[in-house]
Amino acid sequence: MKPPEKFETERLILRKPCMEDAPAIFTSYAQDLEVTRYMTWTPHKNIEETYGIMQIMLKSWEEGSAYSFAIVPKDFNSVIGMIAMHPDGFKVEIGYVLARPYWGKGLVTEAARALTNWLLQQPDIYRVFATCDVENPASARVMEKVGMVREGLLRRNAIRRNICNEPRDSYIYAIVK
């Protein structure tokens, strides 16, 4: 599976990130404690950390192990979030993050719908799935709006260091063809 480097939706451009995006990523969400609360990664302490993560993202693109897309509103030419695809044979996991000022506007749903629809059109992809912390109803709602169904509870599934250092329960959602 090799996705295009750019998707376009009604309000968004989803594009392969570049190193020049690091300052906007750091400023808009990567260091925000509230945005990163349910993430498996901790807030970035400085811009150098963001540049390091960008290098990892771009290397993953080249290796085909993960594909991250910068979320850029058409009317605001700056990165406000990220959405990623993690292929594993016939299935793909997606994940997303969005800057707090853009919450509640349907932007992540729009981005996730675009990627999910594209993935399900690929002949070798049969399952698109995502997980979220059981205390993150906003993320669960995004998955439901995209057409995913909650399949169950993954007990002690993910460590979310911004909450505690022990594994926490997650919901798993999926859409299949």
C-alpha cells in the first residue's frame, strides 16, 4: 500500500509533512498538556524534540511502515493536527491529534473519513481500526461518525503517561469490508 502524498476534503488538505512544519506543530499542539492528555506520547519539551519526531515520521514514510499526514485547513495555511495510517498486512490502524482551538468542528472526522474511505477502496485492505482511552468520548465519537463500530474493550492496553504510568483500558473501533 502506497498512499498519495496529498488528500483534499471540503475544508482540509491532508499532506505528507515536512521538516518546515515542526514550528507550527510544536506551537499549535505538541506541547499542549490538554491536547496530549490521552496520547501515548508526552508533550514535547522543546522544538528540537518536534524536529526529531518529524525525522521519524519522514523515515516511516520512506520505509512504508507508517504514513502521517499534516492536517491543514484550506483557509489557514498552517498545520493544526496530524492523522496517521499504520498498515499491517490486510488491516490499517489510524490515529489522530488536533490543536485545541479546532476541537468540536468536525475536522478530525472529515480527515478520518477521507483516509478511511481511501483505505477501504484499496483491494488488499479489509479492516480499518482505531483505539481510544475509555475516558476519551470525543475520540470515540469521531470513530463512530466515520462508520466504525465499537468491537470491545482492550483491558490494560496502552500506557498514557500524561495520565499515569500504568496501562489503561482502551476501546477498539473498526470498519470492515
